[in-house]
Amino acid sequence: MQPRSQNIVFHHGEVSRADRERLLGQRGCVLWFTGLSGSGKSTVARQVERRLFERKHLVQVLDGDNVRHGLCKDLGFSATDRTENIRRIAELAALSVDAGLIVLTAFISPFRADRAQARAIVGTESFVEVFVDVPLAVCESRDPKGLYKKVRKGELAEFTGISSPYEPPDAPELVLRTADLTLDRSVDQVIEYLDRRQFLGAPGNPTR
Amino acid sequence: MQPRSQNIVFHHGEVSRADRERLLGQRGCVLWFTGLSGSGKSTVARQVERRLFERKHLVQVLDGDNVRHGLCKDLGFSATDRTENIRRIAELAALSVDAGLIVLTAFISPFRADRAQARAIVGTESFVEVFVDVPLAVCESRDPKGLYKKVRKGELAEFTGISSPYEPPDAPELVLRTADLTLDRSVDQVIEYLDRRQFLGAPGNPTR
């Protein structure tokens, strides 16, 4: 078995996505986490990132912290702005997938149509919709950012799950019920899925 | 000398930019090519990408082809839209730099203020402004996309260098005079600069 970096076939012309994927020993893809506030999207995504990094994979996490204050800082929370927010994140994710990265996005993304658009932008063969399926009552009892408390006091309007709808996925590639699982077990399920789909290296080329 | 993949120090908590840079054996940065249409920005960028890939570096090229039809497809060419276009490209580049990538952007980006904003967004220590300095007459004689011909026929308004200003950089990190150099020599200058700044691996850790 050769180290991954020696498996590269050079050819003329532009460097392709396949070239970069061979360099990295992985296949670019997007894990699109969707679910209520407090369902655990970011927590699971960050832990998946850590576990994949330990296996020497290159991962990019996109979440409110690094997108809402940068690329999308001109956008608010109206329906139009939410749709544009998701569109930009999907376009950004598509470019990162083309660069060979495994991208984890952690946004509520409550609307089916927006997620369908994201899937179309990325390409369905590289798009993994991960439904973090947790009852509202559990999310509200966790309330990691104190947002549900604010909503109940009437300080936040149009809050997903309470005053604004959450449309659950019809056919997500993965469902994580983080209320019934340890964090480690949730992460295992994601990694097992990626292994099964050979995003972490093809069989016969197990570089990790 | 150990292979780069064994230099990684694991620690708890989130995976950092420094972690990803160690994994990749490079330092994330943006080469921001600026210059007139036909100056050679994209051609040089693509060739730098090829040469860096042959040294096993992970590179992302952003240009009109992959940004204007995607992330920025809602934007036109008004002054406001051009500024927003550059802002989004810079935000995108900043995220890629955080992922550890060497990003090459190839946009005319004619306005000093917009480029200064891009530098501020990326962080000046990771931002390399590359002025592709070619006389207008040379660009017009090359006319790779037939755009100058259209302008002279009056079919294109607000064209940089003719009916819209190009503001040359005051203090670019690099100047490429592609009219006086072979393509290979232009590319050499970029690679030598990156080596000198140690973006391609630190001394004592020359993994390539």
C-alpha cells in the first residue's frame, strides 16, 4: 500500500475535483444538518469534525458563528432572507466540495424547498441530509442559548417550532435522535454512514 | 524527517486552523490577483494551481466562472453590486483560509477600497495582493474574450480601463508584468514568493 500522496496521477490541464480528492484521500461531500434550535446540530457536527480530523480528513464546519457574521451579514430573518441565506451557504458548500472538502453545515434550515435547493446546488450524489430529530420539548428544556426562554417571554418573534414552522425532511439520508443517544453514538452513526458511502476513501485504497 | 501526516498534535476541543494547516503541510492564504481584463490573472492563477498541486498542495481558484454564476449570481455590475461581489468573495476566501487552503482569486477588482476591504476581511498577514500589471494596449491586443472589440463597437458600457477606472494598487505584495515574461516565469515569481513567506511549509518542516 502506498501512502496516499503517491497515488496521484498527474495530467495536463486544470486540476480537477478528482485530483484534489485523491490528494486528500477522501470524497468531497456536504453533511447538511437540519433540526430545531437546541437539537444538537452544531454539537454533533463539531464532534464529527474532531473524529474525522483524527483520521486525517479535511473538514469544514459552517454554522451561524462563521457565516451569519460574514458572508451573510447583510441578511435578516425574513422568509426571503432565510432563503437567500441557505442559497449562499449551499453555493459556498458546493465550492468547498469541489475543493475536495467534507463540509458540515449546521443551520436550522426549516423549509423543505430551501433544503431541496441546497441539494440541487451541491448535487444530490454529494449531499447528505442529516435530520437531527428531537422533540420540541427536549430542545426547549436544553435551551443552550436561552432562546426558548426569550420566545416564551415574547422577546423573539418567528421562532422555528413555536411561531414559525419546521418542515421535517421527507427522505433524509440520516436521522439522528440525539435525545435517545449519547453524543458518541450519534457521531458513530454519522461516521459509519460516511464509511458505508465511501466518502472516507475507496475500498482497495484504504489510506486511513 | 517524518511524513507530514505524523506531525499532527491532537488536543481536545475544536479543530483549529493551525491543526488543519499541519494536516495539509501548508499555511492558508489568499493570492488576490488584480488587473485589467486580458492581463492574464486567470491564466497565471490556473498555472500556479497546477504547479502547487504537483507539490501536493491544496489550492482553490475562485474566478468569474465559478463565482459569478453561483454565489454572486444575484449581482450585476453596478458600483454597489461590484463592491458586494468582492465582499462575498473575500468572506468566502476567509473561510477557505480558515480551512487551511491556498486560495487564488482572479477578478479585475478595480477599486482600491474594495481590495482594502478584502484584505481586512481575510487578515493582512494571510493576504497577498498580486498586481498583474499589463498596459491596456497589450490587454486589448490579446482580447481573449473579444470584450475589447465589443467595447469599441459600443456594445459594452462601463468597461474597466476604458469607460470605468482601474485603480492600481499602491503597495501590492507582488507585481507581475506578464507582457514582459513567459507564463512559466510569471508562475515562478508567485511560487518563489510563497516559498519565501513560508506558506508552503515552515523551514525545518519541509514536507514537500
